Amino acid sequence: MTNDMIQLLVNTDQNLLLYLNGFHNAFGDYFMSTFTGKWIWVPMYVSIFYVIVRNFNWQMALWCVIAVALTIIFADQVCATVIRPLVCRLRPTNPENPLSELVQIVNDYRGGRYGFPSCHAANTFGLAFFIFYLFRNRALNWFIMLWAIVTCYSRSYLGVHYPGDLLVGAIVGFIGAT
């Protein structure tokens, strides 16, 4: 019974990935590969830093910035150095993964070897939930949650993460922020 349940989850994860990965077009390829890149985070971090400094005195702002950094470090390290080496789940685009033949790859980007859980999901949702806890501003909270969701979708669009990788990463981020 347990093996059947695990196989059902794996099959559902694979089918959902192939569905989400199947919406390719030139604009989407450019947008998603740009959106998931490292440089797109710079304006986000600068904006968040500005909002924190604008809304708190310098001591509280400093503690908030430290807490954001610790949240992201926690989420990233739990995923990359604790869980990934234990689980060793190949990314969908990894050539050693038989599913890779069915996954559409953008700009020859395949990611690293293992992808469970997603560090992108952990980091973005860790930041999003931290900001959600810190500010009671609906517009800001909707924006940061949308940012995290689009980041996660971009990872499946690019074929480097199964939806399950993203879900577990988001949970790790939530735990880190909490």
C-alpha cells in the first residue's frame, strides 16, 4: 500500500511537471529564464531593504535585515546541504533521468544534479512569509507572494524542478520565516 501511494505521488509529480513545462514560446522562454536568474533578485532586495529602513528605526531595521538574511540562509542550507544529499532526487532535466527526454529545456539550462527540495522555492517563500509577518500591507504581501509563486512556476517551466520539489521548498521557507 505504501509503495503504491509513493508511486502515485511520483507519477502525479511527473505528469504535473510535464504539463507545466509544456507551455513554451519565445517570450515565455526569455521571461522565465530571466526571472529565475540571480540578478533579478537585486532590485527585490534593494526594495525590501528600502521598505524596512523607511518603516523602522535604524536598530529595528538592522535586526530585520539580519533576520531576513538568516531566514534565507536557513532555507537555502536546509535544502542544499541537509535534504538534497539525503534524498538524491535527480532533476527532471538531468540526462541521467529517463524523464529528461520528455522535458523541454530552455537555453541548455539543466540546473545541478539534484533538485529536491528547491532552494529557489525555499528562499523566495522564506522571504515572502517573513515580509508577510513583518508588514500588514495587503498590496506588499500580495506582491511578494506572487513573486514567490512566479519564481516557483519558472522552475517547472524551465524543467529543473518537479512541483513536489517546489512544494517542499516552500514549506522549508515557511518554517524558516516562522
